[in-house]
Amino acid sequence: MDPEVSVMLHCAPSQGLEEHQIRAEISTRFNRRSSPEIEKHIEAVWNDRVTKEPWLFNGAKFRLHSAELSTSIPSTSMNCVAGDEALQALNSDIFDSENHAASRRNASKHQALLSLQLGLTCYKDFLGTNWSQEALNLQKRGDVEVGDPQAFLAQPLGVGAVMVTSDGQVVMLRRSQKVAEAAGLIDIPGGHPEPKAVCQGVSEEAISVDLMQDSERAVISEIFSSVCAEIRDEVNVPLSFLSAPVLMGIALNHTSAGRPSAEFYIRYRSHIKHSDHITYGGLYLYVGSLGLI
């Protein structure tokens, strides 16, 4: 396995978690811990970055503090396990059966199997913590002071999509050179769910945990819908051609100090022409078989 990535949560083969099986708990208790010297460092990093890259802009993000699986998962529904060893269970026929998916929905309707503990953070805090040269020191401090290496890190929750076409291809894209993280590298479609979608009509600076109380279902809906929106915007395919997202698990990117990303499986009900190399909107899209990517 890639040493730069680890698995925080993984769902068993041919299974997955649908939107109605996940709930959110939103609290300031799940925000990043801080101190005056950390805030000063974040401001210094941000000012330096926007001076060099004026196209960067700040925005609120959901902060993933933790994820808790149900302790009593019925055998007819999703069997989720945590840890890297679960990757060995993933096989090529994942999510093949529409009938099996329908039976899962009926068997586990209205039952939440996964709880996401979410706070708020922002892109500026990400650059000044997870993506900072001080990230390792912050992790050590968090481990010593509160028993949590990620306590002082922004930990913005991202989303990614394994998008499989009707002819068995997986869509990849080359990231823009004008992004702070992994510029120019090959990636799957993805991005971040946006708190502003839940707090509509509120400025980025005014978004708060208090404004999202009693909006937990809207938060989960934004997490699931955002991954489809990223595909629409990055790959230029209509939402009507995409299946409902199924959560495969949560990955941690250690090139950015363990930044979390919810990874989804989505079927594209067509095929992409000129599949070995196409371009759209300045993005280079690469499509190859599931076995080769």
C-alpha cells in the first residue's frame, strides 16, 4: 500500500454506506484546538501564500474529528471495518449488483450505521497546520497534551470519487498547477463539501457551528451531493448520468499530515469517448481500466 495514505475506515467488499445510513454530530468540541502562537503561525503562513499565489481564497470547511461505527451492525447490511488490512478484501466486483443494493436499502432503512463527529475549520487553517512545516511538531504537541496527534490540525474533510463508466473504465484527472496541494499530479475527481451550502445566505466569515445545529441531515446531504457536483464540474458530465454515491471509506493523506477524505463509488451510466486521453476546461483527463489504475 502507498505509505503516503492510510485507511481510517473501510467498508467490506460489495458493500457500502448510503446517505440515509450516516448521521452527523456537530459541535464546537470537534473544532481544532489552538493557542496564540499557533494562530500567529497560521496568519504568517497565509499572508506569505496569498502574496505568492494571489488566486488563493479562504473558505469554511467541515472538520472531521472522528467517525464511529455502530456496535450492532445487522448481517444483512453494511459490514464496515477499520484499518489498512481491510483493503485486501476489496475485489473487482464491488457494487456490481443493483438487486443487492436494493435489498440493503430495505434491510437497513432509517438505521444509522456511521456517525461523523464534525466541527468547523477553514482553508487558511489547513495551510497553516496540516500543510505547514510545523505539522509534525503540532502532531507531537497534540499527542503529548491531549492524547490526540490531530488535535491542533485543521483536518478539513474532503471527498473523492471512484467514478466507473458503463464500459468498466475509471476516470482520473490531472490537478491544476494553481492549487496548494499536489499541483499537477494525477488524482480522482474530488474536492470538499461546503458549509456555506448548509448556511445559505451567510458570509463565509459568519458561518458557525451554532448556525448548523438542527441541520445535521443537510450536512450529510451536502457531503454526498458535493462529490457528484465535483464530478459534474471537473469531468463535465450531467448529474442525471451518475448513480447515488456509496461511501467506501475514509482515507488519510499523510503528505498533508493525515488530512481525511471520504471516498465514494459512483457509476457513470455511459462511457467516455476518446477514453485514453481527453481534455476539458484545462484539465487533462485520463481514463483506464480498473485493473491498471
